[in-house]
Amino acid sequence: MADYKHGTYGEFADSIGNVGTQSGTIAVYVGAAPVNLVRGYEKYVNAPVKLANFAAAKRYMGYTDNWTDFDLCEAIGTHLDNSAGNAGPIVAINVLDPAVHKKQTETTKSLTFVNGRAIIESDTIILDTLAIGTKVEGTDYTVDYDFTKGQVIINDRSGGMTGAVSATYAEVDPTAIDEEDIIGGVTAGGVYSGLGCVGLIYPELGLIPNLILCPKWSEKPAVYEAMIKAGTKINGHWDAFIYADMPVLNGSAKVDTIELATAWKQTNGYTNERSKVFWPQNKDTLGRVHHIAVLAAWRSQLVDESRYGVPMESCSNKAVPVSVHYFGEDSTNRGFDQTRANELNADGITTTIYWGGQWVLWGPHTAAYKYGSITDNRNIFDNSIRMMMHVSNSFQQEHALTIDSPMTRAMSDTIRMREQEKMDALAAIGAFIGTPVVEFLPEDNETDDLVEGNFTWYFKGTPTPPFKSGTLRVAYTTEGFDTYFEEVA
């Protein structure tokens, strides 16, 4: 007999032969945001926050161009302030707690007011701690923050700010965050942190997460494993795919060649079928360093949107706004072309290349792929796994409110026919090839299970593979010379 069940569930069945609804892709990011720049930041620490546009992101998470220390800003900038097109919404889970991750000593600064205004240049200031002598905020002065310039703006309301005025404030220390903060968890008392907060997204936001990323942190093997765990049966039901980066610098050791990257992937076990891994990094024309996983999530949202919200197409060979490979400041590697990029692809690593007159993502495989040694065909392409997750999540979401209704024969047939209708619709838009089938079989529904009210439907289908390569065979022939001797009409 199966384990005790109450609800709708989805499972992956064994692949058959040659190898399997939410309307949009929700990318979830866990990392550090400058919430110290937000008044009343407490509710944005270790909590999932939906960000639909750049203005909302600045209001809830803060923003700075310092992507190195505040890695969630890379996700915010890429998805919501991108001249190449915005893609969202995203869900941000910030682990930076200004009450914990802060410098031990307060900062004191002498301010000079000009025309009733003084400026503090800082993206680490904790705005809630700013104090100016015995003056009272709201009565004597007001505080605002300019996210474009990275400046605290203090306006004198009373006209009493003359000469040198002393201000004190605390500052955050993003370097105090470690991988345990990112991994987080859930306590017996119901306290959520880090990746554990993924479990709050559905009950608090009503969203089903289907992509999980940890910019900068996913190159830590312990974090990668935690991401896989966090994305597997979220709330006991939902499946999310993982986008993870591999490092260009592993401690003091460089990972700045293709040979080193492929060896690092295998040694550290970045081979789970529920993930897609990326290497190296990229710079854009502004000199900003991008993690390829973030670029891929942004592009995946745009691609999925163009396909009716269905993850049927890989993000590979889609343009990204970068200009050069990046292997770390001290690396002498100037990059590689498609031929060498294919070596990475053969080992299940997605990268970027200059191709077709633009920079594109390159590699349609899951992290489990290794050319010549595939044991399950569903592991070959990223869109295959994501389509299986899409089908499973969609079934559970659609029939959630049917649970505990009388399971009549008519109800059984209705559910089967509804799922078949959905699979036929997916086949019609090209998400599946052949004829996907939904069945209700006696071998999947033993009497002991039926007595317990456990019913199982069986789906089998073939996700449409990408056009990974095309070859035109070109042959030289001497037949053309015969025209010299043909009579002219």
C-alpha cells in the first residue's frame, strides 16, 4: 500500500521508449538585498516578496549597483530594469538582516547643509538607525534615499541645521552572510529562513515556484544540494527546476579553463537532472559582471511567455545583453567560440557564445547530461524535465478543490478526459510530439489503495526535442561539365 495521502499529487514515472496549470514561470531568488535602505525593513527579511516591477523592487528590497555584495540586485536589475526587455514577476527572499549582519561600531559623520539639504553617500547605511544629535526626524528633518545616485538625502525642516552637524548610524556588513544563511530551513516552531522560505511562496503569495536561483551562492556545493531539496515537492506537491552557476574561482584556485570547469562539475556532483548548470560568467558594456544562471532565468521567462506560459522551449541560442566572457579579474583567458563551447555542452554545462551576430546562451541540456552515457532520455534536454514538472504541477493545481468530493466513476472519467484535453492542447502548440495519453489503469489502482481513497492517473508523452543541430551534406560533382557539350536550342 502506498504512503498515506490526502490531496492531489504528481509523480515522475519511469521513462518509456526513447523518451514528460500554471500559466507563467515564477523565478525565485534567495540572496542578499539592501533592505537596510528600506524603512521598516523587518518584514522583508527571510520572507518571500513578489516583485512585479523595478519601482516595487526598490520599495521593498532597496537597490544598488553593487551586485557583488548585494547579489539579489543582479536579479532585480536583470529582470526588472533591463533595456533588452523586462521579465517578471520574480520572488525575492532576502536573508540580509540589518539587525544581525551589521558592523560592530557605529559610524559618525559630520554633515554640512547647503540650501537646507545634506547628503550621505552610502549603500550600507541602515536608514532606521540614522540619528542627528538631539533633532527629531519628521519634525526637524526628513530622510529620503536616491537609489540612482546611492545617496541619503536629509532635508532640514526646522531651519536649525547650520554649521557642522554630527550624524550617527549603523551599517550592514554583507560579508557576514554565509552559506548557512542561504540554506536556512524551517524550525519546529515555524520560523523560516533562507531556502526554507520557498515553502511560504504558495500559501502566502498564491504562486507556484518553478525556477530557483541563488546568485553567487549556487557555486557552493552545499547550497546546490539545498536548492535541489528545496525545489523537490515544495509543500509536498510542487516541483521547481534549479538554475545554478559553477565558480570561476574556487577559494584560491582558479576554475578558468574548460578542462577545469568540466572536472569541477563532476568532482562536486553538479549532475542532478532537476538542474541546469552554467559557466563561466559574463561582463556587459557597463563592466557589470553577470551570472549566466540569472541571464538564463530572465530569458526563460521571456521564452515561456512567448509559448503561452508553457516551458516547451529551451533558453539556449537566445540573446543575452553581455559583451565578453569573464573568468575572474586575474585570469588571462580571453574566451572561446562555439567549437569549444560544445565541449562544455557535451558535459551538461550551459555557457554563452558570440553567435549569429550577438551573444547567446548556448546549451539545451540538464546538468545530468553527459554525451554517450545517458541512462534516462528525459535527462537530455532542459525543456523535457521542465515540461514534466509543468504537467505534474498543473494536475495538482487544477484538481486541488476536488479533493474529498465523491469519487464516482463519472468523476474518474471527467478528470481523465480533462487531463487528456490539456495534453492534446499542449500537443497542438508543439509542446509534445506524437499523441500524449492519459489513462486510468487497474494496475495503478489496487483495491487497497481505492479503499483508502487513493486514485492514480497515468500520463505518458514525448516533450518536443529542440533542433540541436542541422547538417547539410555538400558534394562536388563533375556532371556540370556535360553542359559544355549539349546542343544549344
